[in-house]
Amino acid sequence: MTWSWSETALLVVVLLGLVLWLVWLTASRLDRLHRKVVASRHALQAQLDRRGRVCVDLASSGLLDPASAVLLADAALAALDSPDRPAEPRPSEAFALTGLPAERERAESALSMTLRSVLEDPDDVAELRSTATGDDLVGDLYSSWYRAQLARRFHNEAVAQARRARRPRAVRWLRLAGRAPLPRTVELDDQMPAGLEGA
Amino acid sequence: MRPLRVGIVCPYSFDAPGGVQFHVRDLAEALRDGGHEVSVLAPADEDTEVPDVVTPAGRAVPVRYNGSVARLAFGPRAAARVRRWIDAGRFDVLHLHEPMTPSLSMLALWVADGPVVATFHTSQVRSRALQIAHPLLRQSLEKISARIAVSEDARRTLVEHLGGDAVVVPNGVYVDDFDVPPAPRWQGTPEAPTVAFLGRLDEPRKGLQVLAAAAPRILAEVPGARFLVAGRGDEGRADAEAALGEHAGAFEWLGGVSDADKATLLASADLYIAPQTGGESFGIVLVEAMSAGAGVVASDLGAFRRVLDDGAAGRLFRTGDPQDLAATVLAALADPDGTEERRRRAHRFVRGFDWSQVTARVLAVYEMAVAASEALGDGAVRQDLLAGRATWLLGRGPRLRGGEDR
């Protein structure tokens, strides 16, 4: 049996339609995942910012010894001042798919380390909490820190999903991800001090 | 934090309540007490008595799935109901329980878009059906903004079988509800201590047969010991009595007990035995027993080990080993001071499982899911208009217009 001209054309049209439909499906999936990456990064950044501000408040509250206060203020300001996106973002990066700049990650890790040494002892934390202001500040610190931990997990999860979705060869050849840069996870030290965890 | 409108979906029927249903009910109650608006969608018959927070989603069908029979709701009619519930609810966040169980939660994940939180309860074995359906489910899974596992074990299963990560938020217990006075009829004496067992009798995973096999050795040392067994399942009882033979008289069969009686039993008995042989991802009943002040002897499953603070809040024995169970029970009975010390530790340790703390942690997860969605101006939960497009193209999709599902 030979295929007539019209049958072949029909077959081609159907196949082409199917391929286009699959391409559209994949592209919309990628778009959804990219949005998720950006959204979760915003949520993470908001909590890190909040943690930084609480630390500045804590350092200026007069509840800490002066040495701890200076160290904490220094680390917190460094974290807050460090740029939260690459210095000269290319237009494609303005949507911030590539996580946090390494500088910011380092500053946040350093702040975590400083906080761990300042709030290492559960008894010190308990004493801090004995005043109303101290209790508020420590409560805020715990709350923003715990949420930052959650947000980072959810963000990295989204990044992993997006990267997985971009791996197939067809996706790369057809450039279905557009010009969006490959998303990057946020890696930083957010281990809480033991004294705070029980708070 | 502003009050949220929370939609919770429970995959299992309230006609035959179990652990997940109780968890959903209590979570909804705790959230409501915190000033949030909550609606729960769950399968239930029209005439089944359900808590008033629950919207019944129609009859659940008993189906064999993954080795046991579960009452689930599925199909286009159920999907249509889920759609209407999502439309009407205008939720800030959707909280799905067991979204990998083929029931309402899976449907909700399929048809919803927006901030979605999912809780994984079981540490079930790998299901081949899930593997086959995985390409279909993957897109749905990617819609989850935040994943919760109820225990380290549930998290590990999730990581191994589905990939990705989750945060651990334990199941909650109203700890104070178990602080009840003991009942003399179930209290033991030094000569006749009481040992309690709770759970289905005909479900081998609950381990009644392990206790029955250990009983003769315990009775040889402590002839007066009384075994109080609460739970349904005549077959299991008959098997246990046959295995016990002459010792059967030491077992008292209480049948199914109410929540109040359960608390009283746990508060009265000298020891509570949890001889489960597997399939436990959390061990809520251990937390309940600790809240009631019972001394606990449990098999050393990973989940139990963690709930018992690695043995500091209760004794552990080798899972499924009656000899070791007997030895551990005898050691516990011979060392009231050690048991008392564990009981005191347990009392402090269970505070972390109280609903007040658990709800705060769940709310933090909601908050992050909502914050991420709001960052892009995406806002609340809505219907996913893409969902079902593939089947719709084939002309088999659920009929949405008009909301008629009869």
C-alpha cells in the first residue's frame, strides 16, 4: 500500500500538532517552575532580612554585653548591606533565578556563626528572655530564623525541580527555558544555636 | 500573623476514622482556636456524623490499594466536588494530607493552583503503581510549595521514593486531655501489675502475637500480672487465646474503647506495651501513653525510638522478639524507680508534641507558602485551568460547567 499525498500530509499535520502541543506543555511547566523558584527565593530573602533587622535591634537593645553587641551588630549589618542580587544583573537575571550572590551567603553564614557563639548557652538565652523586650527580640529571632530555614528548604526544592525539568536534551536543544539562567540553590549555614532551638 | 483561610483535604473516609482523620480533625480544631478559618474536605457518607468543620465529599469506596483495603474517593464526580469546594472556599492556603494516596488529596493537587502545603504521614513501601503513574504525578508534585513529613522516617521514605526534601513537623496530641485520674479497676498492685495493649487485634503489624508469645515467660516470674487488651478483631483474639493456652486467663479483653476510656486505661496501667512490628511512621499512641503517664515498653522501630527520645522516655526491645519483650517487661516491673524516672522525662518530652507547639510550626510553613506566592502577586488558591487539559482534549474530562455532579 502506498500513501497518497493527502494522507501523508494529514499524518504530518497531526504529528506536527502533537509535537507543538508537547512543546507548549513543557514550556508552561518550565515557566511554572521558574516562577516557583523566584517566589520561594523572595520568601527566603524576606526572612533573612527580618532576621538581620532583629539582630540589629538585639545588638542595640543594651541587653547584651558590649563585646557581643558589637560583634552581632557588625555581622548583622554586613548581612543586611551585602547585595541581594548580582552587581550588574543582565536583564535575564533580574528575575533572580540564580539564588543569592555568594557574598550574601557568606555574610548570612557568618551571622549564624556569630549568633551561635553569642546565644550558645541556654541559660544566657533564658536570662535574655526574662525581660519583656528581650523576650520579644528572642522570640522574633527564633521565628524569623525558623522560617528562613523552612524557606531555604522549599526554595532549594524548587530549584532542584526546575533543574531536573531542564535536563532533557530536547528541552536544551529547543531552548524551551528561554534565556533564563540555570537556577542555583542557596547554600548557607543556618544551624540554630542549641539555646535558641528549645526556646 | 493575619488570620488565614485554610482548606484541608483528607483522603480517608470519616466513616471509619483512623490516625490521619484524627490528625486532620485536631489540626482543624487547633487552627480554629487560633482564629483561622478552616474547612476540611473529606470523604464521608451523607448520614455519617462528622465534626462540623468537615465538608463531606460523598461516599468513599473500599478499594484494595498497596496491600490493604482503604476507603477512598476518586473519579470525575469527586474531582468536580473538589473543584467546587476550592472555588467556594477562596483559601489562602491549601493543606493536603497524603497527596500520593489516590483519593481526594491527589485530585485537589491536580485541580488546584497557588500556595499548597502537603503532609506525608506514612512510611509506606515503594508502590509500583506510583512508579508507573509517576510521570503523570510529577507535574502535580511540582505544584506543592512546601512539604511536611510527620517524622524523620516519613521524611526518609519521601526522599527515597519521590525525591526532594521535606521539613519534619510531628503529629500533635492534646497532651492535657490525657492527664486523667486512674481507674482502680485497671490499676495494678506490686503482686498483680497491669500491662496494657491497644490496637487492632487481627492486624499482625500491631504485634498482639508478640505480646501473647511473651506472656508465659512474664507470668512465670510474676504470676499475678494482668494483661489489659483494648481493640477490635475477634480473629486476632481467638489466635492469641489459642497461643496462650493455660495462660489465657491472665488476659482481659476490653473490646473497642472510647477516647475517654483509652486515656483512663493509659493513666491506670503500670506499663503500656507497643509491640508493633512495622509500618509505623510516627507512633502517636506512644505520645498519648506518655501524656497519660504510663510507663512505656515499645519495639525499637526507628519511629518509636525517636518518639521515646532514644530510650530515655521509655524502654525499647528488639522488634518482633518475644524473649526480649518479656525480659524488658520484667526489668521494668523490677525497677519501679527507673520506670518512674523515664515517666518524668516523658512528661517533659511530650510537651513538644502538644498541639499548641505543633500548630505554631504548621502555621510557620503556611506563612512561608503564602509569602512565596504573594511575592509574585499570585495570591490565593484557585483552580488550575491547565489541569485536565489533556483528558479534556480527548473528550473525557470532568464536566465543570454548572457544577452539576449528580
